[in-house]
Amino acid sequence: MNSRVATDFPCVRKPDSYRSAVNVLTSNFISPLQVIQVYRNVGYPHEFQYLTGQTNAFSDNLPTLETLQWLQANDYILVASPPYELSIVQLVELDSTMFFQRNDGWFRDANVPFSKDVVPAGQWLMMSSKPYVNSRNKTLSNQLKVIAQKTPSDQLKHLAQEEYVPNAAVVSYVTLMYWKVWQKRMLEGVQVRTSSIAEAGHHVTVGLNDGHGMNIGRYGDGRRYGSVGIVTAVKSIKV
């Protein structure tokens, strides 16, 4: 369940601009300019911006048209990651009103194993907008079996075969950006297991994204919960 990052990606037909991504993914696409605007709106300093040439690099390394179509067909979201790595605590500080644990989150403890998990900088993140199909009400091991048993039939089989479980920081970041940019809630009323590890070795969950805020939780890996599924991502594109 370790997150993977790719420095290359197969190129078939490259879209001309972000317009292609918008046309295919509509609101399931968030550009680097939209990410920066989110930070500006909550008062982050002007220095928090992409490095020189990094914005152009995002455009130059946009996924192929075939990949965009695969993402759309599989309910994936394409989001620009921030210019710097961000931990889960830094995400809460970005806008604490978005989180159920506003001030006393158990994950703020530096000794919690996943406190060092981060959202990687300068990458296209590709993550499912919903829990994996038929992954709810299963133990973690059975959820992973559901992912492994997927038999892709489309032309981009390598994408489905390379799905992995992202960490809690990535899931929180994508969910937060989706709300901030489009005012639409992901993971509303459900939670998803992530690759992040809490104490006792259990995996961290993210979700229940309702009016009370997004919850960062921990549930026993060997137990089944009707509201707990698992989320997947495809390896990121580093720009």
C-alpha cells in the first residue's frame, strides 16, 4: 500500500491546453492556477506559489487525451498538487473549518506514524472521487482483493493495473480542493481507508465530509463497516 510516484508517463496524443482537460473532465479537473487561488482566498502569503516555469511544466505534462478519457470513465479527479509538500496538519491549518477535528486532532501528535505523510509537490494527482466499487462493508484485506481482482477491458489497461491506495494527506488534499474550487463535496457520508498508518498498525480513514467537516479517523483493519470503503489513485505525473 505504498504510494508510488512516476517521473515519466506514456504519451499517445497530448492535449493542446487545459481546455482539453476541462472539456473531458469538467469539474473533475483542478488546475495549478485554481490551487493557488484557493490559498490566496484563505490568506496564504504571496510567496506561496509555484516555482518559475513550474506552471508551464504542468501544462506541458498534462496526461494524454486517452488518459483523460479513462479518468472520466472511471470517476477520477485530476488535481495539481501544491508547489510545496504539505502534511495533514498543514492542510488543517489551511482551513480548519473544513475538518471535524479543528483544534485538537489526534493526528497532530508528532509520534503518530502517518504525521510525516505528505502531499507531494509539483505533480498531477489522479484519484478516484468515490470509494472503490464494492469496497464497503469489507475488511482491509478483502478491500485490497477487490482492487487486485479488477480485470480491465479498455485500451489503457496499464492504468487500472497500476491503481494504488493513496495516503491520508493526498485524499484530504484532493477532497479539500474539490470543495474549495467547485463547492461540491466528495466522500460525503462515507469514509475511505488510506495507506497511512495510525497507532496499533491500523490504517487511517478520511471522509464523512458533511456540514460538520471532514473526519480523519482510524478503524480496525480486520473489521467491516458499512460506511467505510477504500479509495484508489493512479501513479502521479511529476512535472
